[in-house]
Amino acid sequence: MSDKKDLSNLSKEKLISIIEEFRKKKYGLFWDIDKEEIVEKCKTEYPYIKELKNKEIKINKNLITNALIEGDNYHSVSVLNITHKKKN
């Protein structure tokens, strides 16, 4: 079963209008010209990681605990760049 529509019976004008509409829409990834407010805010205020003990998953107390970071990638990477700057 195909999702393709048969366009062979459409007029030239209709096909042109479909193409023009397609060109107006953005599909996939695209970046806004203006930066988000949070991006500008992070230049002067650093996001931080807050440990939530009630969310901790600890199987073995002798092993290190890994951090699970939820949130937008930009903010997570910003925090990791600061907290792990000198770590290998």
C-alpha cells in the first residue's frame, strides 16, 4: 500500500501551487535566526546539576554513581562542559 498520491490529473497551475506551498514549509531540522533567550542567559548564568537523592539508582555502594541528565541537549552539554572541563 502506497501513500503516494496520483498527481497526473492535476493542472499545471495546481502543481505549481503545491510546489510553492512545499517551498514555504520547513521539514526536518532547521535553525532559527534569533537565539533562544536561554542561550543568551547561559552566557552570564551557568546552569547546574542538582543531585536528587530520591531519584538515585544504587545497585552497589562500592561502584560510582552515574548521572542521568534530563532536559534539552544544549543545557545538558553546557553543564557537562563546565563540570568536566579538566576531566579525561
